Amino acid sequence: MIRSDRPNILFVMSDDHASHAMSCYGSRINRTPNLDRIADEGMRFDNCFCTNGICTPSRAAILTGTYNHVNGVTTLSTHMDNRLTTYPKLLREAGYQTAIFGKWHLGQGPAHEPAGFDDWCVLPGQGLYHSPVMIDPGGKRVHVGYVTDVITDMSLQWLRNRDRSRPFALMVHHKAPHREWEPDAAHAQMYEDEEIPEPETFDDDYRNRSAAPAAARMRMEDLQWKDLKADVPSGLSPAEERSWRYQRYIKDYLRVVAAVDDNVGRLLDYLDREGLAEDTLVIYTSDQGFFLGDHGWFDKRFMYEESLRMPFVARLPREVKAGTTCDEFVLNVDFAPLFLDLAGVAVPDEFQGRSFRPLLHGETPPDWQRSMYYRYWMHGDGNHNVYAHYGVRTHRHKLIHFYNDGCGQPGSGEERHPPEWELFDLQADRNELRSLYHDEAHAAVRRELTDELHRLQAAVGDERYPLDDG
Ligand code: CA
């Protein structure tokens, strides 16, 4: 049955774009006028979180509406079985035209390539910024140009050629602003004569927490030549060198974000010109957040705020009041149920997320989630060395258990470390600089959160780490 009242869905997802590099989220370091248009004409979600802060697992959670212990995509080395039920498959069965262009990163070959799409063309693995090779059902070929433009051109071409008698669901998955942050010529000189402010926690000394943050190899000092694209000038003090590294890193990051912003503008302009804006849900999000020099880091993975938080702005004029915000919790596993709900498709029982369509109307269901479960499985990989952990976040607190064991997960290191806990009061300490786990004044909160963690873990069907003594 084809219903004419079903909205089109334009889902734009970038890679590693932290919300604190979007002006609609109050960025101190850049402007994103086109992304802001979506927020200004729709709703900005201020507490959207990923359930595992790394590319491949978050993408699987979005497509399948399930946590990673259920969909099996726990780390970068676990590829998604494309026989799993996903929202594009269900939308397609219900009469939507579906397509994905850009980053897939869930594996290649018959068992892992995109399924459930009328058309697709994706980057192999991480893909390249300049003239990338891309894979489509016919094979591989080079697409000349800058990756963000190429993906947008392909998306616009598909929209122009679509069957106008049916609604569409189009996924535009940008590679940018993923490492190694290579700008295009149009933005290469941006910020050239400016100093980008360093974040408040740039000089974090990692005291008053577990051993995990100090062990991570994501500091400015860990940026490589391919990231910096220049030799470190001689004669700098260690502090000056760190600042120099930050400027090199953050400017390129913001330049590639600027190209994403421009290209989102092209898509929005197309919808306006074609009279599609009213009936199209437009989403802009990213697969997780990123450290923009916060805690002295680049990259993501940790359950700390900067990487846990996903930007999420949504515009659907016929349902969503312009210029609104929502601070209820929304998770990456909730996206698929929302899309199915809007399309009038029943959400399968196996999906673990919940549609947040009422939130779009400014209504919070009385039993809406007040806490969320997170698990980062990829323990101590040879590169970033972030330890495995799981935790719970509420509106006020966060409890993290660093169980510090790869548990045999592909891509994890073999070395284990003694388990530790962290507890933060986000109201008193929004930068998460002082763990209160061993503070007796917080014993009751600690107990309550530990119980909530284990309750959520059981509710989603995950298992406690055997040595979890909470
Ligand atoms: Ca990512």
C-alpha cells in the first residue's frame, strides 16, 4: 500500500563531527550556517548519544536499531551481516525508494555490502578525500573530485532521476570530517591568519580519574605527519609544540567541516526549489562526537561527553515547530524506529530503540528513558589504546566501569588491566575532571547508578563483565 502522506527522509550523516563544532550548538570555533538552517527551521536535540562511540558499531546500531552485542558489530574489525533487518530494507518493502551514497564502513563483498537499497555507491573502508575509488553494484571506479562534493553530486543526481510517484529515503553519508582531515582547495586557506581558541581542558593532567584516560594515545603529541601535513618547526618548547599541533589539527578539521556545511546547503536548496521541504524529514547527525583538543585529545571512543554526544538536528515543517530544542535522551538505536514510525511501518520486536516522534511534537511520553547504556568494546587496540568500558548516563550523573579487557573481541589488544570505576556529577563538573567514585558522600548515588547500570544491561540483554564488583 502506498500512502501519499508519508514523508521523504533525507538522512545526512557525517563522520566524527562533534556538536561543539556546529554554531547552532554554540561552537566557539566555527560557523555552520547551513546546518544551522536545519536547527532554525526544525528541532535541535541536545542530548543525543551513541551507544558505542566508534564508526562501524554506531553505523550498525543506526541501521538495525539494536545494540552492538545484538547486531554483532562491536568493533572496527567486526563487519555487519547484511542479512540483518535494517530500516532501509523495511522502508523499501513498504514502497520507499532507497539509496545510500558515501561512507558505509560495514564491510565489503556479498555478505557485507549495502543491502536494502535501490541504488548505492559507497567508499571502500574509510575512503579517500580526493578523487576516491567508490564501489557500486557494477564494480569499482574512481570518481574525480573532492569526496564531499562527489557524494553530494551523486545524491542530487539520484534525487533528480527518482520516481516522483513514491516517497524516498536517501542516506548521504559523508566521509568528512574523519581523519586525516584533508581540505579541498576552496577551504584550504580558511583560518589561515587566525588563532583558534584552545578548549578549557586542553591541559588536562588526567588526575583524579582511573588509569584509562592517561593511557590513551590520542594526545596532540600522538598526531602524525599525515595528520599535521607539515614538519614541526624547530625551537619550540613542549607547550608551544602542543599548541602548534592543535592549530594544525583543528584548522584542517574545521575546513573539512566547512565543505560539509556547504554541501548540506546544496541539498537544502534543492528541496526548496523542488517544493519538497514541507514533506521531507531532513536529519543532520554524525556517527559519534569527537575530542577537539578537549582533554588534550583528538579522536573519540570514550564515554566522556565530547565523544558520547552526537549532533542531531531534524526538520519536518509539517510536524516539527521551527526553532525548538529537546533535552530528552535520544540514542542512535532510536533513529530506525523513528523513521519506520513516520513511514507508517511497524517497528519489528527485535529493534531495541524506540520512536521519538512524540518528542518532535514537543511531547514527552511519561515513561521516556531517563538513563542510557554505553559500551566501548575495542579494548587497547595497538593505536589509540582506549580501554574497554561500559557505563550509564543520567541527566545528572555518569558512572563508567573500565573493565579493561578485550574479552576476545576482534581488533582488541590482549593485555588486561585491573578494573576501575569512575563517577561524575555532570552538574558540578561538566568537564568530567574529578571522579567521585571513592567519595563517601556519594555512596548512595554510586549505589543507585550501579543498580541502574546493571538494570539497563539486563534490559538490553548484555552481560556484566565477570569481575564487575559494583
Ligand atoms: Ca566516526
